[in-house]
Amino acid sequence: MSEYVADLTDDKWENEVLQAKGPVLVDFWAAWCGPCRNLAPTVDSVAEKYQGKARVYKLNVDENPLSPAKYGIRGIPTLILFKDGQEVERQVGVPQNPHQAISSLIDQHL
């Protein structure tokens, strides 16, 4: 975990995501997921880039099953961008150019 990405839990979901103002990016991941581990440094880099403009969280799907079930997460990594508590973008898997793709998701909603 980096200093720019916070751990998210089902208990904190309502407060940190649904009641948040502005963009919130949630990375649904698991420790056993190779692509998730490969994407982690990019998510950290994007979080640093958007510090103060968007919040970035990681939610471990094995430890927090309620939120992934509610949002129909079928594969990981899945990134969902919320704005003012509403889902506005979703990226499943690792995109071709991950840093650019994730940045683009956020830029559209700043």
C-alpha cells in the first residue's frame, strides 16, 4: 500500500465512497491475483498524480465480500470510478496502457 492509496472495507464503503464529493476510484483486488499485483504500482502512481483531486482506494474482495457483490464484480482487477456517490466508469482487467487509461477515466470526471 502506498501513502496515496487507502485500504477500503465494507464497513467504510458508505462513508468513503457513497457520501464522498468528487471522484473516488476503487480498485477491487485480491492478494492471489497476479494481474492485480501487476496493476498496483500504476494505481499508486495515478493516486499520487491526482492527490487532492480524486481519492483512490483498494478493496480486497476476499476480506470484503459485500461491496463486490453489490456492484456485480465478476473478475479482478476491476476499477470503478464513482462521482458524488454514483458509479460513472468501470474498467475490468488490465488495460493496454494502464496509466493513461486510468488517468483518462478520472480526467473525464474532474
